[in-house]
Amino acid sequence: MNTSVKVGRIRLKNPVIAASGTFGVEYNELVDIESLGAVVAKTITLNAREGNPPPRLVETPAGMLNSIGLENAGLQDFINKKLPAYLKLKVPVIASISAETAGELMELAKRLDKTAVEGIELNLSCPNIRSGTLISQDPKATYEAVRQVKKATEKTVIAKLSPNVTDIRVFAKAAEEGGADAVSLINTFFAMAVDIEKRRPLLGNITGGLSGPPIKPIALKMVWDAFNEVDIPIIGIGGIMTYKDAMEFIICGATAIQVGTANFINPQVTVEIIDGIRQYMTRKNINSLKKLIGSLEVR
Amino acid sequence: MNQLKIKISENIRVSGNYFRLKFRSEQLSKTARPGQFIELKVTDGLEPLLRKPLGIHRIISPNMVEVLYEVIGKGTEALSKRSPGEVLDVIGPLGNGFDLGSRVEGPGSRVLVAGGIGAAPLVFLAQKLRPLSAKPPEGTIDHRPSTLGRPLVLIGAKTKDALLCEKEFKDLGCNVSIVTEDGSKGHKGFVTDLLKKVLNTQYSILNTIYTCGPKSMLKAVAHISTKYRTPCQLLLEEYMACGVGVCLGCPIKVKTQYPCLAGRQAILNTQYQYKMVCKDGPVFRADEVIWE
């Protein structure tokens, strides 16, 4: 049975990737990290960021809001400390980067180009660092950011898109035209929750991003839309909790999938999804996962 | 840290909104330290979605783990409805426990200050402190009266009915004092008033205060500990998702000091940074926490 897939120049032994900001070497005691297709590290910025004031989390019906605010210790700390810890676990690492300007993005990509990361995911869509619109809410800015980063690195470049747009196809196309090797979608939805007794927001940052099972059907539709628009691989993300969710994304056109919020609920969920996909393939008598990508029968 | 399936042995109402959950786990009972917590998946479904962090109340042999919890929201409400024999998914033990110190101290060297449900995890602490405090230094004969060397426990609650763990602390040989806000049992007022009185009188050579309770109480205890120059460890609570330091969802502001030059003088400049209650805590030193 062949569960391997290719995203840009990264060959994944299976399509299951741990999503940025939801996974870390801390889970090594609980899950066999080596068996994952890849891990996307927590988003880094050039310089350290302290993140948003608490509370940073709110639970909503079957989902959660977060406003972490890209707390991270910066690029150098990632290269010196976080990356070596991951590499020790023998798992392909995809770095995730964010910046306010294309110049900063290029600098990050240039420095990461000399490291052992397998690829770079451009987080163009974090809802928790607001300075006007997100890069991935502007097709031209998306195109430009990807183009600049591609110039700065030979690594596989993945553009992570925001769902907070009217038509995801425009943005997937812009990333493709900018030279992206793949797009990953979706990031979280802008969202908020209120304490009606105190008439105060439940997040310190007032607003945040919604993730978990509630966003899955919307994410799936966006992956389907993007699949019909672009030729580069799509990494499906959004509320994946089980192998069945993962298979829905793959059938709708995702070459690989990322698991985020579900890691918090069950740290072993990624490994269980890999097992589930293999069992599904056995049951369906399909020997190569590639045959299932975009195999949705619409007639 | 392990991810375990545990079978509920008992899950009963103690009083009011307080419930006691018991389950057998060799791994947890052997490895857990006072002040550590577990993350419980309280239902098998998507609602509530996230695990609930709960402090370990005590370990009773053989291998029985107890959690004493208050129903405060959807998660604890759902937990209170689970029955003996049902299986729950648990991750733990998590976080760093209390620093118990290593020296054998003199009389009343440890004061535990509990507010409301905050009494629950301090019982586990008292279980471990008892042998430490009670044992005389090696090679010396213990001439102390039997009451000395025992931890002093101050328990605060709104009313007599909301009082928790008095018997547990007494059974462990602690000296226990009660404070209720309405005066329905023990002293009337706040537990922090009694703490001040204690620090003013009989226990002047205190080693450490250990405390857990509502944030307003912790803040007051921290303030008192600074005033009396007594080391103090706070057990904090926060909303959490992962519980292991991955999601960065449970920050608390702590002071960071670094040396710098002011003119020609070297001074300590104080700034702040976020630490995670789950991974860096949940126990913090009173003098490092910045209260908002």
C-alpha cells in the first residue's frame, strides 16, 4: 500500500501533517511523532513577539476561539533550539513564517533556506495580528509575497490562505501565479464571544479565530473550490478530527491534510488518522492514495 | 506524562456543587507530585470539545487517585453526570508541582492557605509534607511536643456549608483553623485576615506559604507574603487547551529582571514576560507574578 504523496519537492510518507501552533516536541511523550507525514512548526517572525493579552482561549459549541497573537521567540531561537529538537525526532519539518512586510518575509525565507527545514509555509492569514487587512485578503499582496519568498529560497513554498474572503479561488490562483508550490487552506475564521453579564469580550484581544469541527464543512467546500481552480497541490485544513474527515478532504482534492485543534483533544489523533486512512484503503481495495485525491464523483 | 484510559470508581456529590471523582491508576499515583494536574476528556463527543484541567486532590493507596471538583461550567457539569464503570481519557500528570524544599524545619514551618475549592489540591500537598515536617533532624532526639512540626492549614470559605477538606487535613495530622465569611464556623472574615494574625504572632520563623484559591485571595496572600518577607508559592488556574505548553493559550504575566546600567550604576531593571500556567506553572512564586 502506498500512502505517500508529494507536495512541491517534499515527499511525505503519508498525507497527515500536524498544523502550525497546535503541535510540538512536548507531545513526544504521548505520540510517535516520527510516524507523521510532517510537522508544521509554530509560526515564527523575524523578531520575538510577546503575543496577545489573556484570556487567549474561549470554548464555543464544539469548537474554540484563540487569540494567541503569534507569540514566538523569533527566527534565531527557532534555528538554534526548536528546529534541532524536531530534527532529533526524525520528522520532516515545515517552518511557518509571518511578517508585516514582504521584505521581512524574504529575510526569513533566506535564512531558513540554509537550514534543514523541508519547506516553508507562509502564514499570510493569522487573524490575530491586525494591522488592517491580511496579506491573504489581497490577491496582489498574496501574489507579491509568494513571488518574493520564492526568489529567496529553493525550499518548497506553501501559501496558507485565510477563509475570510469572498472567493477563495482568487487567492489560490494568486498564490499559484506567484509561484507557490502548494496552498494550504484554511486558517481560522475571524470570530468573537461575549460575556453578557459583564458586557465584555471573552478574549483579551476582543476578537480571535474559530477552529475545530464547526468550520469543517466550510473548509471542505473551499478546498473543493480551490481544487477546481489551481493545478498545484492543496493541503486541506479545518476541523479534521477523524480519518473520515481527512478522507473527505482528500476526495475533494486535498493532496495532504493538516490536523490542528484535534491535537489538543487527543494528542494521538494524527497517528489514529494515519491508521484509519490505511484501513479505509484496504477496505476499498485501493493501493495508492494518489488515486483518491480529487476523486469526488459529481455525476 | 501519559495518556491513559481510566475507569471511574466513584463520582459523587460531596456537598453543594462539589463532587469527588475516584479512579484507579498506578501510573498517576506513582508519578504525580502535589500541585500537578490532569487533563480530563469529560465526554466522548464534541461537546464540550476541550479537555478540562483538574488538580489532583489526593492519592490513597492502593493506586487510587482522587479529584475534588466544583461544577462551574459545561465541562464540570458533564463530568458530574458520568457514572462509575465508565471510562475517561486522561493526560497527566502535568505541570510542575510545589517546591517542597528539603530541609527539616522547626515548628509551624509551613502554612497552607486554602480558599474554596482551592483546598482540594493542598490536601495532596499535606500528604507529602507530613513526613517532611514531622521528622526530626538525623541523629537528634525529637523532644518537640507532638503538635509541633505539623503544617498549619488555614481554610477559608463563604459559609460553613461550602467548607472543604477539614477532616482530610486533620486526619493527616495538620493543625487546622477555619474562617468563614459569614462566621457560621470558625473565625469570621477572610482567611487572609487570619494569615496576617498568624504571621504576627506564633509563627514568626515561617518557611513557606503554599496557597490555592480564588484569584482575589491569591493576590491578597501574595501581598501579605511580601510584607512579611515569607516565601510563598501560588497554585494558579487558567483556561487551557493543550495542557503541555504547545498552544500558548494560558499565559500569565511574570516579572523578569535583568541587570543594566543607569549612568554608572548597575541596577536591576524589571520588565515582564508571559509564562504558561500549564507548563511553567501551575505553581508560581508570589514575588514573580504580576497581578492585572
